[in-house]
Amino acid sequence: PSGRIFSWIRLNESYNDQGKKIHIRTSSGKNIEYGYRNEKKKKENNNNSVLRYKKSNHLNETFQYHEDKDFLLKRCIYPKNRIFHINYYPNKKEKNFKRISELKSHIGKSQDLKTIYKINYEKIAKLNKSDGQTSILDTKGNETKFYFNKNLKLEKVEKYENKNNQIQLKNFERFIWGEANQKGFLFGKIYYDENRKPIKAIKNTYDTQNKGNIVKKVIYGNISGKCNSSIELDINTGLPRDNGIEAYETTYSYTNTNLIKSETDLNGLKTEYTYLFNKIDGKDFETTLPLTKFVIFNGEINQRYFYTYNNDNILIEEIEDNGTSNQKNDFKNVTQRLIKKIKPREVEPYGLIDIFEEYYFDFDRNQEKLLKKEIYEYSKSCKVTKKHVYGSDNKWKYTITYEYDRISDNLIFETDPLNRHIQYQYDENNNKIYEKDFKGNETYFEYDLCNRLISKTIKSEEEKYFEEYEYDSKHNKVLKRDIYGNEKRYEHDIFGNITKKTSPKIEDPDGNVVFATKSYKYDSFGRQTEKTDPNKNTIKTKYNILNKPIHILYPDNTFEEYEYFLDGCLKSHVNRVKTKTEYQYDHFQRVLSKKIISSKDILLSEELFEYDSFNLISKTDSDNRTMVYTYDGAGRKIKEEIFSKDQKLLFKKEFFYDSLGFLCKSVEADILVTINLRDNVGRVIKETHEDLDSNQLRKIKYQYNDKKNETTATSYISGKKSKEIKTFDMLDRLIKIEDATANVTTYEYHRYFDPKLKQKVNQIITINPLNQKIITTYDAIGRVKTIEHISPEEKRVSFEEKYYDLNGNLKKQVSSIYSAPNTLSKKVNTLWNYDNFNRVIAIIEAQQSATEKITRYEYLDLNLMKKAIKPDGNEIIYEYDELGNTQRIYSNITNPENYLDSSVSDIDYQFTYNKLNQPIKAFDNINATTTFREYDPLGHLIQEELANGLIIKNEYNLIGNKITTAFPDNSYVKYTYDSLNLKKITRKDPKGKPLYEHNFLEYDLSGNLIKEKLIDNAGFIDYEIDLLGQTTSIKTDYHTQKITFDEIGRISKINY
């Protein structure tokens, strides 16, 4: 409407004797050139203008033709010898003449062209005359058959898998089309499994005016997981019948211009749309630009979206809120409104975003408040070159810069919010071949002739690492070679799903060289139905038509079951011990209730949830304790409160955000303030804990040196700065820790050669400040293989060897015991046995020695221990409720001869729990005594009645600190705090008269106690804390103690 030109293209044709050129130039600076050549067929004089090349900023292509076959396209040639070759059927007498017979390309690094697809035409479809059939064979021998009707519509697709040279149907899809004036209407789509049984169906109903608008869409099949009916197809239409099969229905209505006016799901959630009208020559025309979007339930608007456009139909404002009126300026029931404002460019290139702003509406001040602002700059080719970011205070925070190469417009340079630089390079096929990150590390990428990544090299000034990859002819990754040269291998099915993973070479507990293999099976629709671990334990899964699990069978024949509502939400889950969890949802598919029900249909617990249109606003647990959440107008959580069942406030925490939207402050119970200062990417650079008067109680700072890959944490101990510096290598592995007293621990990473397996593996040598070494060697899949301790004199003082089963469970440990450095005393073997859930069922200590001990374990379902059988044969038995809480622990004396020792006694305890699964009663069946416990709703122990009848009571403040302990004689202890630290303990008699008190007078900013006052005026204790937080001096009126530590924190001397 404004008459502006937003973009343009200019075409220029030029001719010569060879042919013509078409040059296209765009307003964004892009250039494309097409080159044609005049060619003649043999025995003909007519010229054919044939496209020979295409040159563009993005990619150059050249084309070759079969000159004896009417110049059919033969090859597409791309840079760096990437070739796509096409062959055709040559026999003029056959119906498939001039049709594509095979497609060829390079596979991997080979310069030879390989056939990637063969195409057969069993029947040639002819419009209104005959149907057709076409088959495509891939490099693995898998076949896909396409069937067409006489209207040239795709009617069926069958997929066959080649298994051991046997072609087997995998699945097929059938398409149901209309007839006559509804030929182009897709009325249904049916999905069949490998047994040709329909599993899922979609049926579409169209408008009565034959405009082609779908007014109802129904999905049929087993949705819930409990449906006993099968899909039946009408013999005449081929569409599913309503025979009791489950169905999910969505209905639609349309405007006069065939735009969606409303969409309604089975639950009654309705979405309505209106669109922008423009006047053209005095008439109103409906555009495709949405003007409003209302989400409605039970006739009431729940969510509103309003869109505003300028005179050029460019979006300039978007509003999202939870009002109930269809008028934008009616704020009835609105509690949250988000606004996006867009200012388009007023100079070329027009229409791009110049300024983007996000606001929210502050209902307390009745005004819009800025959340963030971005200002953009562009290149001639319409690429963003700079993004200036402003905070909610409308002040500039940082600028992100982008640079692009002049030929293909690929990104070659960018900065981040901290002005760190990243660089990129690309090859002629636009594959990224180089990246230099902000730490200075360089990564080089190499590709094969199919543009698949085949190697990645990571370099720094000190080191270089390689990873390599190989693929099959269908572009599935079949091998990954890590930085040590060890190989993981993969196999795939027809859909590209991984069917087998094979580890690099590893060693089993018997010292054999083996490979750990995981295998997987899939159903007709590519869903994983079996997962088998290297120890041959298999988990089997069945699915509904929405690809969600409905039944999981475990190796011990226990199983889980899932049931769903027709909209796909989980209705219930039954675990392996038949405990059931039931869910209810609102119209936005958010959980409203969660009930846990026993196998005997007894309600065990229930949680309730409440929402506004956008956010969770409350959660009520099984004990009727309610968590209430409050949000600001931007939808950010600003307060969290917990109330007891009688609405007593138990906990409160408030949240505040900085100008970039990061959490910057929290206030807990109007007592403790935590302040986080962050950098532009949200990393904490300073954290303090304060009281309400801004007195600092804790402080720590963090510094990040990205170029050196260092992190520095500065604590404040006894008024001094204490810095710990951590340094990392190019793979972000920790290589050095330097503490505040310059003690250094280093970590060296070596590619150690394992002579037995003839492979390189990771080895880490940790050297502490005393020059003691720990050498940890791993196997090829990252498990610890050996641990060796070396003294400063380079002598071995400890050595452990570890062996694993194929599932990675530790099966054997050989511990070498040294009586003196380099003097081996003996070796001790420890063995572990596991069941098919990888649970320990036996531990054999000091195997095959005079002191051998065997402890055995048995389990119930859900991995709960049923029994522990001690080395003496006596048993400890466990019983549980359906929530997994221990109900009883008791012993079973099976060897009375081992029970004569007076130090051994029977145990038999029974436990009772409250609704929050906290133990409230422990009954000793042996001694007939009971211990009772009570908790407040936050889980704090408020009363304990001991087995001897004595009762102890506790009280807590709103941040969880214990403030009172009352004893059976009604005397009590009072605890006093500042906002964070314990300041005083007062002992009082039953009448509340103070008996004595102990004062904690001073803490440093790391929480170390510096000074305390003893009871009854017994004086003071002063502590000296070194920069590592170690107490080096304790001084009282009665004695002084000096403590010296060595470089690794061990006490080396105490002087009095």
C-alpha cells in the first residue's frame, strides 16, 4: 500500500553462437547465472537449448546430457568432484523408454560412481486410462513399491526389507482418494503392519461445497492401550468403520476465503482465528495474516493473541494475555500480558526488523514495562551484521557482531554477549571445514564425496586430537573412531534405526578380549520393541498408535502398563508391583491430579495442581500442604509460599530479576537475602548472602578467563582473599588446581598404549603438592581399569585392578597390598555377581583365602532388597509397602551356632509412615518398645518420643533453622540466629529462667567461626583460619593450640 519496493530481481538475457545466458540479480546482491548451449540431435537440424551450468553465490553446478537420448540429463556436477549421475531405459519399444533406470553417486571417498537406487516401472500410469506401479531398490536390497491410480494419485506405498537375501514386507500405507469432482481430496490414510493388518487410520471429512476444506479429521486405532477392537475398513469406501475402535476427532470451520476460522479438539478446546482485511479499489479483501487468535474452553476465552500490522502489512505488534474479552483493550480478568513490538526498517532493505522490543504490562502501575530491546543492522544481502541488546532499563548491554563471506553469505565470524570471537570457514559445497572458538582452539572438518563428515581434528598450540567416522551406502554412521583410535560400530535397519552397537575391544573378568554388543529390534513403524544388553537381558516394549509405550516386559517377566486418554495424555501407569498412578488433566493437557493407588485399590497418596491460563499457581501434596506460586506480568515466578493444611505460612521466598532477565536476588522468609551478580551470559560472578539491612554474611566471587580456560573462585576468609584457580585443557578437562597458598595439583592426560589389547586408552596422572601420584588407567569405553599410587620417591605403594562384565558391572577387583613401598605383601580378590537387572546378588571378599566371606542379596521388584544373607548364613529381611517404604526389618537366625556370641542379637523393627512417606512410628518387636515421630509440613522433626517414653520437641523458623529444643522435664534450649549464622544457644529451666548461654560472636564471609564466648563467663575462644579454611589456632584463657597442616590438608603438627 505504501508503494515501496521491498525487493526486486532483474533478468538479463544475452546470446551468442553457442547459446544464451540468463543473468539474475537481486536487490540483496545475489547473482545467479544460467548458461545454455544450442545442441542438435543426430540426424536432426533443430537446435535444443540445453542448460549447461548454473553459477550462484551459494553453489556452482554444471550439467551433462545423454546426447543420444534427446539430451536427457546425465550428470549434475558440484564442486570438489561431487557427482550425481542419472541413467535411463534405452529401449524405444518399451513403455519405460526415457524413464530413469538408476541413480548413481559417490559413496565415501571412492572415485567410482555407485548405484544408490534402481527404479523399475512394472506398470505405467496413464491419466484416466490405467493405474501404475513403480519400484525403487536401494543399495541394501530394500525395496519400496509405489502404486498410482488412473488419476495419477499415489494410492499405496509398500516397504520391503532385505533380510539375508529374503525380501520381507515391513509396512505399507494406503491412500483413499475421492472420485469425480473430489479427485484431489484425500479422504483417508491407512497404516498397515508387516502382516497387512491395519494399525492406524486417518479419515477426513470435507465441506459440502467441494472447496477441499477438511471439516473433520478422525484418527482411529488403539490409543488408550486397552482397546480390544481392531480397525475394520468399509468394503466400498476403504475407510475405517465406527465399530468400537478408539478415535480422536478434531473439527474445523473456515472463512469465505478458505482460511481456518476455528479448530476444536475432542476435549472441547477451541481455537478461533480472524484475519486482516485490506481495501483494494474500495473493496475488502481478506488476507492470510492473522488478526486475532482466541483459545476458548466452555465458551470462555482463556488465552488471547492480537496482531497489528502497518500499512505495508508487516507485523508491528503481537500481544499475548489471559483475558476473557474479544476486545484488545478490555483487561477483564487479565493477570499476564506480554507484548512484542517490531519497528520495520525505513531504509533499504525495507521490511526487515529494525527494532524489536518485548514488554509486559505492570498492573500495579497500569503501564507497559520494557523487558528487552534489540536493534539490528544488516548487510546489503539482508544478513544481520550487528545486534545491539538493551536491558529492561533501556540501557545498552552488549553487541553481537556477525560477518559473512562475500561469495556464499556463510557466517565466518561472530561474537557473543561477552565479545568473545568465533571464526568459521567453508568449502565450495558450503560444508564447514574450520572453526576457531573463543578459547583459541581450532577444529578442522573433513568430508567425503557425499558431503558426510568423516573426520574432525581439534588443535591447540600444545595438542591435536582426531575423531573419524564411516558410513554405509544409506548414509548411516557405521563407525566412530575416537581420539584414542578405538572404534565403536553400528548396524542399522531399513529405517536407519540402530540395530546393533558394538564397543571397542575390552577385557572380561577372565582376561579374554571381547566386545560388548547391544542389540535392538523395531516394529513395522520403526519403534524400538526390544533392547538387549551385552549380557543378553532383553526388555520388550509395545506401543499405541501415538508411539507411546503401553506395555514394558522385563527379563524377569515383570511388566509395566500404561493407559492413555484419547488425546494422548497418560491416564494411568501400573508399575511392576501393581501400584497404580492415575492422572487427570485440564483442557491444556496439564496435570490436575496425580493419585497413587495400591494393588488392593487403596488410595496411597494424591497431589493436586492448579493453573491460570499460563502458569502453575498451586500444588497440594498428600498432607494438604499447599505450595503457592506468584508471577509477575511477564510470567516470571516472583514468589513461592508453602502453607499448612490450616493455612499457616510455613515458607516464603521471593525472586527478583536483573535487566537481562537473569535471577539476581532472592529473599527467603523476609530474613535472608541472596544476591547474584551475573555476566552477560548468565554466569554468576559474585554471590553474597545478606540480612535485610544489607550486612554481608557470605561472599564469593567467580572469574572466568576464557582464553586461558581458567576459572577463579575467590572466597573471603578471616578478612583475606582466598583464591582457587582451576585450569582446563582444550577438551574442557581439569588439568590444574592451584589453591590460595600456591599448592598445585595437576592432572595429566595420556594416550596410554595397552600392550595386551594393542590399543590406546585414556590415562590420568594426578600429582598432588607432595608429588604423590595417582595413575588411573581406563579401558576403551571409559571404565577405570587400574589405580596405582606412587610415592614421591617414585615407588609403588598401592595397586588395584578392576574387571567388568559386558554390562559394565564391576565383577572382580584385585587389590595389591604393599607392606612397604615396592614391597608386595599379598593380593586380595573381591568378586561381585549380578542378576539380570544388574543388581548385586553376591559379594565375595578375600576370595580363595582363609578369610573368605560371602554376602548374598535377594530382591523384590522395583529393585527393593528382599534379603541380605551375611557370611555366617544369618539373614536380614526387608518388607515394604507399595510406595517402597521399608515396613519391617528383621533377622532370621539360620545358624544358631554362630549366634552364641553375646555381641549378636535379634532385630525386628516395624515402621509406619505418614502421607509424606516420613517414618512416624518404629516398633521394636524384640523389646516391645515404640519410638514415635512427628514432623511439620516441611519435613522438620518437631517431636520424638523415644522408646523409654521421653519426649523431645523442636521448633524451627521459616528458613528451616532449629530455634527451640524442649526436653522431657520442660526445660529447653533456645537457638538464636542472624539471617544465616547461629549466634547464641541459651539453656533455660522449665520456668523459662536462663541457666546459661553460649555465644557465637563472629564469623567470616565464608561461614567460618572466628570467635565465641563460653558459658558462665568462662572466657572466649578465638580461632585463626588460614586461606584454605583450615583452623590453625585455637586460643582460650586456659590454653593455646597451634595446628600445622601439610600441603594436602593433613594435620602434621599440633603445639600446645
